[in-house]
Amino acid sequence: MIAVIKTGGKQYLVREGETLKVESLPGKAGDAVEFEVLLRAEEDGSKVDVGTPVLKDGVNAEIVEHGRAKKVDVVKFKNKIRYQKRVGHRQSFTKVKITNV
């Protein structure tokens, strides 16, 4: 089974047993979380369930770890007026393992 879940304003295509990084979620490592399901289907496409907007059953996952991504440098520069500004940003994430689709 595959499913399309929604979390953090983004949509992810997931399968059972896979791990993925999502926007930061509350909870500790080992805690269980449930995601809204927008679409659920068989791998071969024989059966497809589409939510309006979501399905009743959710996708269960387990929090593996919390972390922060690599730094992204933001540079602002204006030519000929001696303006230059550098800012760094590290986005927080939560790594989750899908346990049940």
C-alpha cells in the first residue's frame, strides 16, 4: 500500500517501513504520531481511495529523531552602494518511520 499524507503544509508519498524527514513535530523519540491521509492506493493501482478532503483512517508513524538540517546561506547584495548582508538559517526537522499504512 502507498499513501499520500499531509503534514507541515506539504504532501508526502509514503510506503510502510520507510523513513522520511518532515517539519518539526512535538514529541520525543519513540512517540507515535498519526498523519492525515489524502489518498491511499495499492502498489499496482488496482484499488484507489481518495479522501474528500481526508480519509477516516490515518497513517501511523513513530518518531525516530529530531535534528536540524545543514545551514543555508542567504546573501543580499546591492551593487555600487556598499550594501552586503549575510544570514544563515538551519531548518528543524523530525525523522519519522512509517509503521502502518
